[in-house]
Amino acid sequence: MTGPWTRLMAVGAVAGTGLAVVSGAAGWGTAHRLLAALALPWLVFGFAALLTARIVHLTAAALAFAATVVLARRAAMSDSSSQRVDPRDYLTLTKPRVMSLLLLTGGAAIFVGAGGLPAWGVFALTMTGLALACGGAAALNHYLDRDIDPLMGERTARRPVASGRVSPHVALEFGIALSAVSFVLLDALVNLPTALLALGGNLFYVLVYTRWLKRTTPQNIVIGGAAGAVPPLVGYAGAAGHLGWAALVMFGIVFLWTPPHFWALALMIREHYANARVPMLPVVRGDRETARQIALYTVALVAATLLPVAFGVFGLVYAVPALVLGLVFAWGAFRLWRQTTKARAVALFHYSLLYLALLFVAMAIDAVA
């Protein structure tokens, strides 16, 4: 069965690959790269972009164009039920509120990777590619969690796929399309390491965390937190073309921040996770043990944010906010441990969002100062 995104991809494949072949043969340079960035998402995540020898590259592109014509014809003639989707539901599939924090950490890392103010073209392209990757992963999350979302309360039950407003195959196509566009945009117009990091984070979140860890172990968010820590790597590599110590530090900070942040959320909605049989830590080990783990991880997090200052990775402009923000976070975590209530979990959860945002803003300002 084909849906609107499959048919759109088929039309885009024919038009894009045709223009890319013509522009490449004519030697249009930058225009060809832009056209290829539009065309190649429909070609196995931009594999053809790796064939740089001119004759081989053009031959592969011509064969790809022929293949897309055949596939487009098959897609157009397939029987399928068309579903009209409200554009707002497409936006919801990308989880914009979650994406905003991911983009903030990635954007701050661009400043750190550039060692100051980045080239605005690089900044815009990297942020666009990262947003597409995050949105694609989120849409695929909606697709995979469509069975448990109705069980986890009114908020998740109202999601587009769980509520039936968007069919699963449309969400799947949409997620794959965004992920593919992200990879080729970053590969063609930023650099290959950035594209691979964004794709790797996408796949880890979808396949390792959502599909496997989330439903099998109370340590799901500890290991799965690596996916949410990838945006700083993407941003840094987008500006620098490679990874450095600062990138690994930012990755580690988000990695350690994720368990106390999500466990505070889990304390807030423990009953929802229990209803869906998702083995989050409060469901399996209880609220008190979860609060203790939150306190321990917060101590490790605060130490990890200050250690880079001692090694000169970040300076005083970052150090002072990191210390103050960390002390407040630790106070909230130990306060929750002393008296584990939903109100204190809510307060810590909301503060954790502000904490990470301000911490990464401090990193960006430190890089410019």
C-alpha cells in the first residue's frame, strides 16, 4: 500500500534525479550540488554521492533516474487509500517541544566547534539538517509507540497516530523522508561526518531505544540517553568537520543529564508507564530508589560539568553559571530524595529543562568571549 509520502517521494525522485543528472553533465557546480541534495534523499540515503569519479558518478545517477521512473510508475498505479492529514499533525509528529532543546544543544555546539561565531551559512545548514533528523526520528517514534501511547494517558492518546488522525504508514513514510533528506543535506552541503552522526543518532533512538531498550529494561533511559546526546556532536562536527574533546564533553554532559531528567518525569507519570507495561525505574524499583538514583546521577552530572574547566576545555564565563546551576540542581535532587513527592518531581523535571538550556547557552557565550 502506498500513501501520499510514497507518491510524493516518487515524483520528487523523478524530477530531482533528472535535474541532478542534467546539471551534473553540464557542470553546473553549486547548482548541481543543491539539486543533488534535493534528489538524493530518494536514493538509498545518498549512497550515490560517495561515487566521486565523474564517469562513475554520472553513470550511477543516470541508472538511478531510470530506476526512479520505473518505481514512480509502480507507485502511481498501486491501489491505496489516500488520507488527508492536517499540516498541524505533521508538525506534531516531529515533537517540536522536544526538538527545541535538542536544537539548542546542537546550536551551542556549533559555536564551540567554530571557536566563536560560526559562518552563518554553516550554522543554518547544520541546524536545518539536525532539525530534519530530529523530526524524522520523532515521527518514527510515533509509529513504533502507537500501541502503547493510548495506554499512557490523555496526552499521548491524543497523538496523531495513536488517535487515528494519521495512519501508521503515513507516519512511517514521513519519518523516513525527513531522515533521508537530513542525511543528504548534511552530506552534500555540510560534511560527511556530520551526516553520519545525525543518521547514527536517529537510528540509535529509533531502533535501540524505542524499539528495544524502552520495553525491556529499567536502564532504558541510561543507555538510550546516548541518542539525545548526539546533537552536540552533530553541531560541533558541522562547524569543525571533526570531533574534539569539547564535543565529547558536551555529549557526556547530556548523557548524564538524561537519567535524572527522565526519571523525574517517570515519577510524575509512573501510573501511565505501569499501564503500558514500560519498565521505567519507578515502576520496577519504586519511587524512593528512583529518587536516590536521581541524586547520585545529579552529583556525577555536576562534577562532569565542572571537570572540563580544570582542563581548559571551557573558561570562567562557563564555569560560574555551571557551578551555580549545578548547585541548584543538586539541591532539588537531594530535596526530592529526602521527601519523594510528585510536586517535587514536577519541580525538578521543569528545572532540569532550564538547567540544560542555560548550561549550553553558557558554553556558546564562553566560546565567543
